[in-house]
Amino acid sequence: MNIILYLLQIIQYQYKIISQLFNFICRYIPLKQWVFDDSHSPKYQKFKVDKLPKIISYKQEWDWQDLICYYEKRYNKTIKPVFRHGECNVPEHHRCLSCNAPFQYLMWNDGKRQSQLLCKVCQSHFSPDSDTRFSKNIRLKCPHCNHALVQKKDRKHFVIHKCVNNNCPYYLHNLKKVDKADIEENKYKYKLHYIYREFQIDFFKMDLNSLPKNASSLKFSKFDQNVMGLCLSYKVNLGLSLRKTADALYEIHGIKISHQQIANYLKTAAVCVKPFVDNYDYKLGNTFTADETYIKIRGVKGYIWFIMDTMKRSIIGYQVSDNRGVGPCIMAMRMAFNHLKELPEKFRFIADGYSAYPLAAQQFNIQSDGKIDFDITQVIGLTNDDEVSKEFRPYKQMIERLNRTYKASYRPTNGFDNIDGANYDLALWVAYYNFLRPHRHNNYQPLNEVEILKGAGNMPGKWQLLIFLGQQTILKMQQSQ
């Protein structure tokens, strides 16, 4: 027994020493960034998305007559009109801005100044001339200091609200991390105050299955479906331009066809194939990765958004846009999450340090009332300067490699003439990447094996079967509607 007691005392003494050393290390020795922790550098503050603000509702759901009945039943108290010692000096047209009580229940709250009224029913104070509090249904407040947010900037799709309180704990905490000599000259480089972006457009009600217009019919008059399959094989699989595809068909197969007719075939094929690609059951894992890259549309920079499932490396979300805002990011994420009935366990979404992804995740949380709630794991920079980048860099490299693969097929086109051309070209390339292209990491087999495609002897036949599967998907969608 004495030995056991002696060993217990030694263990307690060692635990005490370890606790003191751990406390000393945490206080005075700077450690590297912990795993899953955001970067503490103030230069990365502008990429961070703050949590949601407090929403204060000023909408009064009770009418003055309902309030009087409620007080009488609940507290056995009858609210009578104001007893006045003299003549009523409240104008008859005045009513309570909160509960709509008539002037008999209103009194001046500031005596002879007569600039503020008090309602005897709901106890609200308001100015009879103009009171903007009751013209607004809600007011946004800072979650850190409870200070009202001020509208600062009006962007294309959202309004920026900012907390201008200089005593806000959030602002003071960020200010301590900035060099005082640098903050005077380069204050605009840092995001110090709390900021909230209120979106004016509901991206969750937009149609995901929008298709290019002016597609031609599949009733062939001069050529047949085999020529269409050849056009798709040369243009999408081999990455040729429209004119080189026309030259290849003439010089190899003796088929004289214009590049515009090839473009019409591609657009029609995209209309048929896109529903099958977007609604296919990919059997997803619990880790997504996303990135965006730029393209040229009429010489102007446009953007392609990709979301990939890291388990099978299938493209499950894609979008073409003329801007790098949050809207296209939300549309691509909606396409990816349509394949999920609920978020899997230990779900992780990996992206770079761009703030559009945390903003989109915040909007998903708002729209779903907390059912779709996930965090963005941000891999920042090109070097592994922190533990998060070191652990999740391979996932980020997957999506970067996908961007380079798409750019290799896009480069011969020398840009697109319009955004419709970019849309149908991307839809066909995603179909080829997910169902037809052999991948080295999958033993040179397609990522998703479809039984009907195995019976085709060559690539034009596979494209014809893929168009057939798309037509069947369209029929099912029409019947379900």
C-alpha cells in the first residue's frame, strides 16, 4: 500500500510540473499554427468571412385592440384612453407607429417641446414627424458589440454593412495584431472592422438546368448520327478547334461539312447530355474540393468554377460566369449538393483563400435554416506555411490539375465567341471527363462506368449512346413534372 501511495504522489507531482510547463509554453513560446486553425496574419483578414449579425425585428405583430384585450385577460388590467387635465393638443391624424393606436391613447412625452409621443398601449416612443425606426422591419447589429451596422457600399449583388464602433472588441482585437507604424499608411490593406454582406439576389431560386438556345434538331437531312459522333470525338476528345475538326473530317473521312454545322451539332449534343451528367448518381464521398480558373469570351476575361469529389475525382459542380462574385460560386455549389440528400459525416469542403467560398457556405446555412452547415477548409498560398496547408495541399492539387487539363482542351479554341458557346463546350467536356476519358489513377478506365456504354465499339458510338441516355433523362424529368 505504501508503494502505491508513493507512486500516486509521484504521478501527481509530474502532472503538476507538466501543467506548469505547458502553461509557460503557451504564454511565452510562439508555436506554429494549429491544425484546422485560420491564419492569424492580419494580411489574411480581408479573406475571412465574419459570423452572422444579430437581426433585430421592429415589426409589430400586435394591433392596439388585440393588446388591450390581452392585457385585460392576462393581467386583469383595462387600458383606458389618456386622462387629460386640459384640451387635447395631440392632432387627431396622429396614430402610434408601432401598434396603430389612435390619438386618444397618445400623449406628449417631453412636455412643452412636443417633439416625442408616448403610446399608452404599447409604451413606444416615436417622433410624430419622422421616425425611421418603424419604417424598417429589421435592423442589423454587430454580434460583438451590439452596435448598429451602417450601410457602406452597394455592390452588384450585395450591400456591405459595417460596424463603425471604434470600441468594438472585434476591432480592438484585430488592431492589436497590426504594426502601428504600418497601420497609419496602409490601413486600407487590412480588414479590421466587422463586415456583413447582405445579398439582394436569391441565387437559390435560379434554374440550374438552363440550356443554350437555338439548338438544331436531331432529324438529319444531309448527314447522320455517325457524323455527329465523329464531330464530338474530334472536337471534345482530341481538343481540336471547329475548323480543324471540319478539315479532319474532310481529309480523313471525305466528309465535307462546315464548322458552323459542327457547332450546331455540339450545341444539340450539349442540350441532350447535360441533364444526364447533372443528375447522375456519382456515389459521393465526404470531401469536396473547389477552384476557379479564367477563360476568354470575346477577349474579355470570364471564369470557370469546378467542384470535384476527391474520392472518385468526378466533376459534380461546374459553372461559367462573367464575374468572380459569390453568385456563380453558389450556383456551382448548389449543383454539387444536389447529389446529396444530407451532408455525410466528417464532411469537408476544401478551397483556396478566396472569400467567395465562405460567403457561399454562409448563405447555404441561412437558406437551409442550419441543416446545411459546413466550414470551408482554406489552403492559402503556394507553400506549406501552416499545418492546414501541409495536410490538405494534395486535395488542392487535384483541382489545380483539373484546371490544367481543361485548359489544355480549351486553348486551341482561342477563346469563345459568347457565353452560350462556353456553356455548351463545358457541358460536353464534363461529360467526356466523367464518363469517357480514361484516367491513369483508375487503371486507364473512365471514372464512372455506365453499363450501356461498354457495348459501344468506338468513341462515336459512345457519344451516340450518351445522347440517348440524356434523352431518357429528359423524358423522366418531364414525366415527373
